[in-house]
Amino acid sequence: MDKLSSLSGFVQAVNLGSFSAAAKYLGISQPAVSQQVRALEDDLGIRLLNRTTRQLSLTEAGERYYAYARDILERLAEADRSVQSEEAQMSGPLAVGLPLGFTETVLSDFLIRFKLDHPGILLDVSLSDQFVDVIQQRLDVAIRMGDIEDDRLIVRRLGLAQRCLVASPDYLDRRGRPTHPKELPDHDYLLYKNIMTGNRVPFISPVGEQLSITITPTMQINNSSTLRRAALAGLGIAIANRWLIEPLLRTGELEVVLPQWQYPPHPVHAVYPSNRFIPLKVRRFVDSLFSFFEEEGAFLHTDLRAPKGLGGQRPEDTAETGSAVVR
């Protein structure tokens, strides 16, 4: 058995969802791919794939084996590219997971610019405001909001997003402008369903006092863009990323609610699997994303510098393992 060819057949069958698609990609026959995978299973003494007439799916052992097999092939490909030009290294597929609302508002421009700068990369972008398991979805890199405790991931903080509560002037004229968070339960609240705090709204007072108010939402939405449109339509009070709605504040279409009270900032991270080799294109994507947010002034001022191995190396940079965090 040619182990490397068998690994390639197995990985492509998983990536493309069928033996026939893998065979077409590899330029061999469908029975040859099937035989490669069968030879792997015989050699290991375990089933890697569940086969039906319609689809292939990984067994539990297959999931683990696939992660290592893909890593081996990626390392080999990167070794080949390492003796080639940077242009050759910056090629091939790059699977990216991004928040839908965030991308609709601002990251579309970044993706277009990155693709124009690196035409050899096949950007495979998945958009969702739901929690995405980077490992299970086989993503190379993703953006995650909030605190992350997952030792399967390398985490690089991109910044702290300033958030605030907003509503349309029309709504506030009708229902009154709250002067204290305790008045929020009497208002129509538009809840972002994916928020970690659920129906509790945390605040920091003008003197640093912490407070958490429980609200009963009148509408729940799992997409931030739709949430913003609902607020614009005068349906109630909603949370928003201050940077993204700043133009609407300037035009007066939205108004900050409880401006003297702070809503705790939200950490934004780039994450990628810790058990895989990190290709140059992944590192370059994260570095470009970091620079994009800095140029846009997207986040609160904080000491966020490029960590070792991701460009801009500095002696004082630190990388935490265990929680697989790079800050």
C-alpha cells in the first residue's frame, strides 16, 4: 500500500463528500480511491468511514484520523512551498468562518481586498452568527466573539469591541428615555439571541459600580444586522457594536440609551486549530485582519501587538499554552 496516496484519497473523499468527487480531483478512478481507503482501514484494523448510497460520514475514529492525515498532507504541501516563492505559498484553499452580521456590515470589504492581494488563494467563506465548531467544520481560521476556553484552539485577540444600547429617536420619544438601567424592564427590548449573558443586561455605572438587569425581550433575533434594522424601525432598545453603528448615531437615526452607563466591551478573536500546522496563508490572513481593524479604528485602545510567529515579532510578546491563547 502506498500510504501517502491512500491518505490523500481518504482526505479528499472526506473533503469532497464522495469517492467519485475525490477520484475526479485526484485524476484516478473511483474504485481506486475506494480501494485506497479500504486499504487504510484494513491496515489500521478499524472503520474510518460510514458508507451509504448517498453519502460518506466519518466514524469517531475517522474524525481523529482525518485531523492527523490532513495535517500530514498540509505539512508536506507547505514543505514543498517553503522552497518555492512566496506566491506559491500563498495559494490553495483557505476555509474561513465569519459572523454573518459582522461580515455583511464591514468584513466584505476586507475579504475582497485580501482576495485581490492574494489571487492564488481560494477563499472558502462560511457565514453564520451561530456558534461554529472550528474543528468539526474543518475551518482553517474563524472569528469568535467573547471569552474562549478551548484547548483545541489557538486564540489571537484582535481587539475589544465597544458596545452600547441604542434605539430610534421615534421610539424614545414615544416611550421615554431611560435614566437608569432599572427602567429597562419597562421597555421593549430586542434581544440578540447569541449573546452570552442571555436576558441579563450588564452595566458599569459612571463611578465603576457593576449592575446586572434582567429583562423580558419583546423580540429575539440571532442576526445582528436584522437586530439593528429592528431598532431603526422603532421596535425597541437593542445592543450594538459602537463602531458599526457610529454613522447612524451621527445622522441621528439611532440614539445611545443610558450614555453615562457603560456596557462591558466584547473581546474579538481569531481562532484556528492548535493540532495542525499553520500555513503561511493562515498567518497572513490573521495578520491582515488585525491590520484592517487597526486601520479602521474598530476597537477600544489597548496594547494589542502581533505575537510571535504571526508577524511583527517583539521580545516582550508572550504566548500562553494550555488554554492555547495567543495575545
